[in-house]
Amino acid sequence: MTAKREFGLVVYGATGYTGRLVCEYLNKRYGVNGDVKWAMAGRSREKLEQVRDEMGIPDGIPLVVADVGNEASIKSLVSRTQVILTTVGPYQKYGSALVGLCCEAGTDYVDLCGEPAWMHEMIATHSAAAKASGARIVFSCGFDSVPFDLGVLFLQLAALKKWGKPLARVKGRVRAMKGTFSGGTLESFRLTMKAAAQNPALVKVLTDPFALTEHFAGPEQPTGLVPLFEPDLNSWSAPFVMATINTKNIHRSNLLLTHRYGENFVYDEMLLTGPGEKGEMMAKAVAEDKSMAKNPMQPGEGPSKEERETGFYDVLFVGSNSEGEVLSASVRGDKDPGYGSTSKMISECAVALLKNPASVAGGIWTPASALGTLLIDRLQANAGLTFTLEK
């Protein structure tokens, strides 16, 4: 990372639905005269001014005009900034040039990406440049995949402290969740499916749990695609839609943490639906649900403030080691996962990078491998997340 620049943290996409929430959070948490020097960036100065006024953000917050269609403007933005926080997705459509320029300029970067094929491409294309320049590139800093990535790390660190060895098998199980998909997530899903239909090679990337681990492949992993009853949890489990990206990020974290979880680590994610016939029926209904592919929501659309405020999530992690010892932990969030909590999580990821320039060397990272317990502490102190060791 280069010497201090004009802007500490810039929100790129500040006038979009999620970008506005990020700016609202940064203004509430860090204000205009605090130790986090942040700015708002987007395509239109007029719209930036309008959003700044609507959100009650002080005039002292700088505005930067930058458009992904104008590379010179993006290059200028990147060269003046220490950390870029981008909510401009789908990233496979709008993100490639920005990542490349950040890697060249030594500029730190965080996003909300849940697009594994694009991430696979960016890792292959830009890892060397990021390492050379010192740029710390951290993908997936929202609901996919922060609670899951850090939840596994939290559990594994507890196991290492207790027994001196990692948990070879961890189950991530969503116990409860209230919230909606973002329009950006749905558009990313649609574009990914379209790209896979045109390029069959992408299917392998999408279905391989080790697609982001750069030539390392661990043991066979559960697919999580079929409803099943789990006696140890006394519940039926159903496929969980975010598992495809979360599992890949967690295996990448394990790789980047020099296999702190072990080279034979097995992980999967599912949604708990409860015991008995009711739980079985619900699990099968979830497995057969195709509504995501048909959802008409577009980028920039999202739930009301009341819906965001009343949302929540509760994720259980259960791990076991070779001796049969079991440990569990949970991660809970106090707002809807796709917007209210996500906007806080990505903000704290960016602030953590800004405040900890020596946390990790340049490269393409995951939240757990780049920031670890630094980020867990920030999320618990500021962002409404709770990490609990259960037994």
C-alpha cells in the first residue's frame, strides 16, 4: 500500500440502493470530522449532491465523479484513494477494470461479490499484480460471505485453543433468517446462468468447491443439494442458496491461512427446517423452489426501511475433530441480511483495511484471511453482529 492519499475510503456507487445505505452508515458511525476520511463517488455529480442532501450527509463529505465507462475517471479515482468500496455490480459486468486498476495502483478494494466464476478469473489474472503493488483485494464482504467465513474462523480458533487441533468437519446451518434478496444479487445470478449456458467450462467452476483455491483440491465435499435429516441436529436440512459462493470462499480462506483448518477440511451449508413431517415437507419445498430464477427484481430495487430494520439472521456452525469432540458457535445479525446488515459489514471491512494497513500483504484475499479477528471485533462493536461459542 502506498503513502497516504487524498481520500481514505471512497464509496463507489454511492447513489445506488446499497451504496446509499453504506453512506448512511458511514455518516452515522464516522461522520465528517472523525478519523475515517471518506467520500462518495458515482457517475453524476448532480445525483451525488441529491443523495447527499436526501441522506442528511454534511457538505464536508467530498463528491467524486467517476464512471466505469470512462477509464480515465476510474484511474483518477483509484490513484487518489486508499480503499475503494464498490457496490457497483454485477461485478462480472462492471468490476473487471476497477479491480485491475486497483491492483496496478496499490489501492485496497472491497466489494459485495457473490460471482465465483468472475472471482476465479480475477484471481488468475490479477493476483501477481496485487502482490507486487501491495493492493489488498477483498471480495465478498457482505452477507455472502462475511458471517459464514468469519463464523468458521471463530469456531476453528476456539477449537485450536481448546484442543490444539482444528475441526476436520464443520457444518454451517442457517437456523433462522428474515430478509429479501437484493436486486443486484438476482442480476448477478441471471448473468452467471446466462454465461454458463454459453460457456460450459464455467459450469465446472460453479460446481467445484475448490474453484478459488488455485490448484489445491481437498477431499470430496457434500453437495448440500438434497434435503436430509440430521440426527445430531434433530432437524431436516434443505439447500441454502448462498452455499455455492460461501463454501468456495471458506475453502479459499483455509488455503490462504496455510490450511489452519487442515488439508482434509470438509464444509457444507444448509438451511434448517425443523424435525418431523413438517420439517421434511419444508425442506423438500425449499429444494424444489425455483422462484429466484423468476424474480423480476432489478438492481437498485430493495425492501423498505421497516423491512430492513425488522430483518435478522442466525447461523449455527457445528464442528467435530478426528477424536469425535464437538464444538459449536453461532453468528447473528440484527438487520435483514441482504441490505441492512450487508451495508454495515462491507463498511467495516473497508474501515478495517484503512485502519490496519499492515494487517496483511498485497494479494487477493477473503474477509477471514485478510482481517480475521480484527474484523470480528469491529463487527461486534459497531455492526450489530454477535459471535457466540455455544458449547
